[in-house]
Amino acid sequence: MHASRSANGVAHLLTTEGIKRMEQTYLMNGVPSFANAVV
């Protein structure tokens, strides 16, 4: 499987922020506010 560099960056951001905040992220209703600048 291949993901573009920008998509990988968003995945990395979601993961690291989720770990910092001790929460899980589900993208059912859009992108979290901290990821909007990257998307």
C-alpha cells in the first residue's frame, strides 16, 4: 500500500496528537481542528 507524503503527515499528526491528548480520533464528521491546517 502507498500513501502520499501529505496523507502520511496527516496520519502522523492525528496519531501523535491522539497520544498526547490520550484520546482516539474518528473522522466520521470531519477533521479535528488541530489537523485543519495540514489538510
